[in-house]
Amino acid sequence: MRLGLTGWPVSHSLSPRLHNAALRAVGLDGEYNLYPVDPSEPDGLLNLTQKIRSGELAGLNVTIPHKQNIIPMVDELTSTAKLIGAVNTIYLRNGRLIGDNTDAQGFLTDLHKKAPTVMSSPGTAMVFGAGGSARAVITALLNSSWCVKIAARDIQKAQNLALYFSNQPSGKSVEAGFLDQQFMTSLMSSVNLLVNTTPIGMVPNIDQSPWPADLPWPKSLMVYDLVYNPRKTKLVNDAISLGLGAVGGLGMLVEQAALAFELWTGVEAPREVMYSAVE
């Protein structure tokens, strides 16, 4: 069983450790490899999807920047992927290539584990970023009764994303603005959850943070950074130094991977083994 991850870049990914450990633990003969595809070469994605159709690959994970680019190349989106508008898992069912998304549930499961008190009283969440991961996080938060604000450096992308979710049948309004001190200052007093979905702070740029330099931190805030390499980003460390609750994205990585593993194999994922493989 050949599985893998496509994105650009992917050399930092811990997914091979996770899935290869899981395959061994459940006694399946297989391997999980990296399949980097330069966004300037779209044929690379198409070639990978053809390998799934032919049976050469049993399934793929998809990460930035291809979570939306790959949508036209699948035959069908699950209801979750359709709502999110992004794909992170691909597999074949009855001869049809299915685009799915396990990010939203993976994020929500880990957030409940790491911040049960915050999750018991949904309030206002600020999401940094407007890409595929942001779509999954916003979907999960809106479905859990949170009010959501989006802050991104690409203001047009953020506003389009806010409009997309505001036009959903749920009718929940989402506000968007530029990720800077001016937009954030007026909002942070009401925000009790911050989720970073950008790659800022990821190896090798570990001295960077998406938090605006001159923006004061709220006194009560839970910070969740989807970046998991390093384990504690500058954003997380800065929050902890101020006495705030803050965690990295390793738990979400494992939870979304476990769900994908189960879709590909039909076998319950050995989550404890997967955690051990990356801790």
C-alpha cells in the first residue's frame, strides 16, 4: 500500500513518520512518502491523481498550497470538503476519485482535548490566514457556535473567505481585515481564542511570529498554532511567557492523519503509536 503527501514544500513534514509507524503497528505492508509538486508545474498534481486512479498509489494527503488547486482533478467532494472548499485527503471509491477533508475534525478533536474550558463556552475566535487550513478551522469553529474574525496579509483573499462563509446556509456573519495592529486593536478585547493557520514561524523561520509587533496582548486568550515544527513556535512561546494558554499543532497533525489513515485502510488508527512517532 503506497501512500503519501503532496505540497510545496514538504521536506519538513512529519507525516511519513506518523503513517509509516501506523502501518507497521497494524501489520499492513506499505509505505508513506513525500511527493513535492512545485505550484508552477500543475501537471505534477494531475500525474499524482492518475497514479491513484491506476492503483499505483492508494491515497494522498494534500497540504499547502494545493488544497484548493487539486479540487478540479477529483471526481467528487465529500460534504465536508465541499463545505470547507479545500481538500487534504484523496482516495478511490468505486472507481471515483474522492476529495475529502479531515482537518476540521482533527482540529476540533485536539482543541477539545487541549482547551476544554475554552471550548465549553464558545465566544469570539480570531483566525490568522485565509488559505485551505483556515477554511477547515473556520468551518469547525462556526459549527461549534463560535463567532469568527479573519486577519490575513492578503486582504482580498480574507474578504472573499469571509463572504464565502457569510453566504452559507448557516447565515453566520464572518468579518475580515488586514493582519495588522489597526484592524486587530479594535477586536482583541472581545477575542478569547486565536488560531494561527499561516506558516509564519515554521522551520526554518523560527524567529518569526504572525502577531503584530506593536499590538498589546489580551489578558485572557487561548492560542492555538497549527504550525507543529518547531513544537513551540515564537507565537506560542510569547503567549506562554505572558501566562496565556498556548499549544502547537502537533495534536491536530496526529488527529487529521489518523482520520485519513482510517479512510485509506479501513483499519482503526493506532493514535498512541502515531503520537509517539512524532513526540
